Amino acid sequence: MRMPHNKEILTPVVESLTPANKGLENVVACTSEISTIHDVTLLYRGYTIEDLAQSCGFEEVVHLLWTGKLPNSTELAHIRKDLVAAMALPPALVPHLETLAKTNSHPMAKLRSAVSFFGNLDTNQDDISPASIKEKSIKMTGAMGAITAALSRLEQGQALIAPQADKTIAWNFLNMIRGKAPTADEEKLFDTALVLHADHELNASAFSTRVVASSTTDYYSAMTAAVGSLKGPLHGGANEAVMVMLKAIGSYDKVDAFIEDAIVNKKKVMGIGHRVYKNGDPRAKILRELSLVTCKKAGLEDFHKMLVRIQEQMEEQKGLMPNVDFYSGLVYTALGLQPKDFTPIFATSRISGWSAQIMEQFANNRIYRPRAFYVGPVGLKSTPIAQR
């Protein structure tokens, strides 16, 4: 029996549907007041990322994302106190982290499991009222960096370091993961990196957060899904891949040959290109400028020059610009951080945006239930097993 062609059988079944763009490109899935890509820049609640990176710290941006306004001095002191207090991990979590640290799992898989276990320590985990979600967001945003630092140190057989209440999240994280207090310049650079990564419209992990939250499940289930989404190399892992690329190239004088080979053989150049930004990622521009001094101090000036040359060549020959991952891996390397920790560090910042997304989703919720444009057969009839 001839199988009917899909076009012959689909029309009566899906006549009201049209195929969506692959990857939902240019498909509007929700309305949001949190962040957007506007003209050639990124906005958080109406403020340009350039403005926020220059004038505001991470804790101020967290308050902005969650409440819609920048904090005054009293509000800033309050949220900073609460977030840093949340960096002191529950004692019951530590044995679980010690077990995870001994496995050979991907760092993001360890973080995913840790977030899930952290949620199980919340005796009120299923409460999704606004007040409860705010409380959970504070605890998880503070804890994410502490969990990342703890896993990194435990993997190296080092003792955990407690946060200092009078310091910022950026200062505490660098101290807790490296065991060495950051300089003022290092603290500022890392704090800016946290600001730049805090939210980014409806990216894969933010969308994952909203889809899971839309079922009115608990906060931690949505956060675990977000971490799982960020684990994917097409989303969160490119910063580490950029450092691998630089080391593979070896030196500045080999950059042009590398680019020529990549273009001729259609190889992907890590950290280059973005689906939405067509004139370059503004976050990459900020990191390029801010990172040079720290790279020089860390003896990584040649790597910085290589990245600039790669950027120039890709823009000239392919019209492609770098995204935030292009320079962030070098920034983290210059700060003395390990490549395996780069994507968990991404989560240390992005948890603030994920929390904002879940707050907004619950405030005006409707469960996500898109349709698929079916292209398979219809009208088939089963036959007895002996006749198949």
C-alpha cells in the first residue's frame, strides 16, 4: 500500500496551524517588563546595560530586576545583608556537596543536583505566594555562588570558607572560591560581570524557567530546569570553549591562519555571533574594555590581543561580532578562576534573572501549551503482530 505524502494527509488535521520558525526564532511567547534587547543595547527595566555596568553593583541590579526600581541606600543595605547572609550554606547541604565533589560529573550537573537538594531543605518549598517566592529568591541567589565556590574547593580537597557579612557578593564569591581576598579592581571587574550576566530577555534558560513555573510547580523545580538548560554548550558553555580555542591557537601570529581555516572549512569560532544582536553584543564591548588592565596584571595580555584580532577578522570577513562569552572566559581566567567553574559562575549571576522571570510568570500565569506542526503520517491501521 502506498503511503500518502505528508502534504496530502496533513491539511484536514492541522489546517489552523502554520509551521513555527525553527528554534522559535522571532516568535513572541509572552510579555515582560524585565529585560529586552532594544536597538543596539540591552535594557534591564528600561536602564541600558552600559549605564548599569558603570554606575550600579550586582545587588542593586538584583533589586531592580525583582522590584522594577533601583534601591535607595536603605533598601540596598537590606538586600545586600540578606543576600550575603544566604551565602552561609545550610549544614545539611555540605555532606551532599562533598559527595557530588567526588563524582566525575559535569560541573553543571553537580550544580543542578545541589540546587534540587537545596530545595528539599525548604520545609515550605511548595508555597508559591509572592512573599514566599521573594524569600526563596533571596536564599537561592545568595546560595548559588556559595554552592559553586564550595563545590570547586571540595573538588580540590580544600576547606570551605564562610562569607563575610560586611562585604559584597562579588568580594565574597572571589574570596570563597579562591581563598584569597580580591583587590578593589578585581572585585569591581567581577561585580560588573555579574551585572552583565544577570538577565537576558527570553533566552533558553529563562524560557525553561517560565515554562516549568507556568505549571505552578515549586520554585526549585523551575530553578533546576534553568540550570539544566544553561548546562548546554549552545547556551552557557561557550566561555570555557573560548579559552580552549585560544590555547589551541597558541599565539597571536597564528590567529589569521586559524580564522582563514575556520572560514574555508566552515568551522565555528567560539564566542562569535548572536541570534539577536546584529551589531555586536554590548556586554562584550564592556568586558573588552574593562578586562585589559586585569589581563595585563595576570600576564594574559597576549590572549586579550588574540581575542581582539579574532574579533576584527570575523567582523571584516564574515560580518559577525562577538557575544558576551567571547571575553568573559578570559576575564574569569585573569581573576584566577578555573575553566570548569565558568558556567556555574554564569548561574551565580543569572539566578537573579531567573527569579525575576518566575516572579513575573506567577503574577500573571497561564500554563505554556504550544502546538506542534505535525508532519508525520495519519490514518494508519494496526495489524495483528503475526502479520507485521
